[in-house]
Amino acid sequence: MTKEELQALSSEFHSTPRERLSQRVKDILDNGNAFIDTHCHIFDNKCTPFGKYIDASSMDTHKSKRVQLKRDINDFFKLLVKESSREILIYYYENFYNINTDILVPLMVDLDKGWVKHPEKGSIKSIGEQIVEIKNIMNDFPIIPFLAVDPHRTKNEKPENDLYANFHKAFTGKNKFFGIKIYPGLGYTPSDDRLDPIYSICNAYDIPVTTHCGTGLIHTRKHFRKTRGKAAFKGKIIPKDYSFYKRNGKRKPFRIIANELNHPDKWEPVLEQYQNLKINFGHYGGKAAWDAYINYPNSETNRVAVINSFAKKYKNRVFADVSTTFTKGHTFQLICDQFNREPIIKDILMYGSDIHVILPFTDFCHQLDSFKKISGKNMELLSVTNPRKFLGI
Ligand SMILES: [Zn+2]
């Protein structure tokens, strides 16, 4: 589908956020006892052969940054062999969550264009098939799904993987998707012009955006070379010929590229252009950014500082989830300790788990308990009030 064809269909997307919720989610919200996980994943082995990546990523570029697996990763292996997202979700609800009160926001993941070097190692299920599967799951489980969006999927794609066709499929008809997920580290800037037709529909119909703003562990492995769109960088618009991939004629390590692309400053042109668009910065910049922020709170380029300054400038449009970040040592405690010094943090902070991705590294039950303990009287604010504000429901 071309962008003109998508634009011509734009009235078909007409819906309020509430109209995009499934009955199961509405029932829980109306009962007033909800707990919302704003950032998790339910991809199975046929959507994203994740097991193949774990080793590859730990071996990549920086030996010193090898990931540390937890001792007992049985729970992760159990998930790894599952071949349907429904089974993954059943596992979560049986082991960690309560199906009558807890609403999950699963973010689709599409690593094929950026991460996968060899197409045969990529997804077995097409994006179109995954959309149908998730729409079906909405009948039975309280989920609010977000669609993975990758601008590399606008040219020479099979119809079932075509970005604009899938966006149309996800957000129209019975059981609609709710938001979109952007992953710049896979090789594009958030202001990539191929995303404009999508942002303008999101802007018109209150479709929220979650972007990855954490580590560069999952990163592009291709040199796309060109920077598209007018991305900002350290407060300036990047020249069109700027390369994220090379410096002084030499290739940069992929993690470094991903870290630059994932930096929240790239979002400024998008926040400026689409004045109704809401963005959740997933992982709130990540642990390293938080450690640096606590030590040097006046740095203007620190990710946390940038997110907080956006939150003040673009009122009620900027949010940050603590997925992954809350499992790292005392980082979540550090964030909560900042509440009195910087009240804006309290307005934008949301609970998110990143469950699936964090299972190989951490004991999830323990982490969920410690989230509840540390957030204390703010738990409802972080797991219900702020997520509902971000989602507009
Ligand atoms: Zn995630």
C-alpha cells in the first residue's frame, strides 16, 4: 500500500481510545480494581526466534558488556518453545498476573529488518498473521496491544508484511489495536518521513506511541547509511547527509549507533510537528542514564534530563515506563527518591515490566513484589492513574 492509499483511507481509522478497548478490558476498568502493565511482550518462537538472539547479542561487539543470565532460567526456556502468543499469555496469567484485575499492554516486536542478517533466521509468522492472532486473543484476555512499526517495511514487501497495509488491518475492523511501538535502534530515526502518514493518523485519533529508550542491546546489524527525516541531535537538526553509521570514514559499533538512534532528543521534531501525539519513553532512558543523571543532574544531554524537559514542555503528552529499568539494582528506588525534588517525574512515571525479555535475567515474582513495596502509596498512581492518562482511557 502506498502512503497516498493509506491517506485516502484515513477516515476509516475514526475511533476514540475507549472504542478501541475490548469488552474484557472495559469490564476491568469499570470495576475499578485494575493494575496495568504498560510494557510487556507476548511474541512466541514463530514471531521472533528470540533464543537465537540471546547468544548472538551477548557475543556482540563489546565483550565487557556480556549479559549475565540468572542461574535458573527454566521459566524462560518454557516460554521459548511456545509457538503461540496465546500460550505465552496463559503462562503469564498462571504464574504472575491475575486475569480478573491485571491488564497487559503487549508491544509487538519486529526485529527482522534491522537485526536479522539472514532472512531464514527471521520470523516464521508474517506481521499480518500476528495481527490476526492478537486480535483473536483480545476476545479472551484483557490486553491492549501495540503494533510494531518499522519504516523499512514500506517498499518491496510482501502484502502480509507491508507496513501501511498492516497498520490499516490492525486499526480497523472488529478488535482494534490500540497504539504503536517504535524501535529506532533497529536502524531509523523516529522522524523518518515514511512514518509521517502513520503519525498523522495517530495524532488525529489519539493513538499513543511507545518508543524504546533503553539499552542498545537489540540493535540494527545493517548499515542503512541514510538518515531520513529531520531528526534533532543535541538540540540541532541533523544535516541530511549525517551518518549514524560512520564516523571519519570508519564504521561505528552497532551498539553505539543504536544508542544514538534511541536517544530521546530524536523525538523533538515529531513532538513539534504532531501537537496531539502522546509518547511513552520505554525504560525511561535505562539504568546507565539514571545513574549518570543522579550524579550530574544538570547535564542537558542526559536521556532522563531530555525526557523530563520534554515532559514539562509538552504537557500531558510525554510519559516514561520503568520496564527493565526497575529490575536493575536500586534504580527504581532512585527514581522514586526523586519525586519530591522533581514532581514532574510523578506525573509521567508508569509501571511496565518488559516481561519475556527480562525473564532470562531476573526472578520476576521477586521484582514485581519489590516494585509494589518501593512504590508504596504511589503504586496506584504508577500502575493505574498514569497509564490511563497515557492511554487516554
Ligand atoms: Zn520491551
